[in-house]
Amino acid sequence: WCSFVLGKIDTAVKYYKKLLEVESTKYDYLNYGHSLLSSGNKTEAIENYKISISKYDDKSKFFDDFEEDFKYLLKNNISVFDLNLICEYLKVYETFEN
């Protein structure tokens, strides 16, 4: 998380990948998604966001957590447009998956 917040995206991706080999919380997948998105890998980021959503008992809490992190994603050059688009896509995905 610290690497991501500091803008050290390659390091964050590397460490989250290792972390998910041994441990996998909803927050790990959410933050790995953020790191992947910041590295330019939107497709894999969305896949990790979907995994994160599946681990939440209250799916709306995922979106609260996601939106709370917008400030960090904006600092890592993710546009407001992309963030809103991804968020809406995930809401539609969640609606049709359940």
C-alpha cells in the first residue's frame, strides 16, 4: 500500500502479486487492482476488482472503499472519467452477476 501511495507502482504490483500468492483479502485484491490500473493494465485491474467485490458481504461497501481511494488513483494519473467509467462498469457487472 505504501509503495502505491508513494507512486512506486512497479514495486506495488510486484509486492501485491507476491502477497496474493499466500494471502488474499478483499482489500488486497482492491489495492492490487489499483496498482494494476495505475500501471496501465485496466483489464487485469478490473478482474481483480471483481474478485474483491465477491469477497465483500455488503457489495456497496466495495464501492465506498473504491471511491475513497480515488484521491490516490488521481495522483497516479488515472482520470476522473476512467474512474467513474470503471466504477459504473463494476456496478453493472455486480447487478447482473447476482
